[in-house]
Amino acid sequence: MAKFVLLHRGGALPQTDQEKAAVTAAWTAWMQALGEHLVDAGNPMSNVKTVSAEGATDFTGDHVGGYNIVEAESLDQAAEWAKTNPTVTLNGGSVDVYETFNIM
């Protein structure tokens, strides 16, 4: 099995206590459904800088809001799981799926 990083983009944040409870329940159900395939439950991301040889600047690209790491048989299987991710199903965002591999 390979590991895949799921990067979350966009989507609305919950505003009310009812919306927050629904989002929490959706994330809990999604993670439980993945079971042992969820290698790293991930975390949200916030502040960001772009760093190059010229220095650090304010980021101006498409912000990544969070990540998860899953273990799957294929990129297609990981993408199927991403389709059911609350960022997609509940928040109106998208998920990019990247395959990772050990280099050392």
C-alpha cells in the first residue's frame, strides 16, 4: 500500500454551534470509516509564507486549509475516499490527492 496526502482547499467554516456540531460529526464519521487506512488524521493550517532564495514573502496562492494522510491501494482509491471528505461534502471545498513515496 502507498501513502497519500490529502490537501484541503476552500470551503466555508461553520458559523453556528449547530453547524460546528454537524462538521465535527461528519469528520468523526469520515475518520472512523477510513479506520486503519487513516495514517495521520491531520490538522488545519493557517498562517503561511512563501520562501525562496530571495527571502520570505506573503503567500498569494491558493491556500491549503488542512491535510490528512491515508494509506491506499491506489491513487484512485485515495481519490474515492477524498470524495467523501467533509471538506468536499459539507464545506464546498476541494481535496487534492498526492501520492508520496519513501526516498531513503
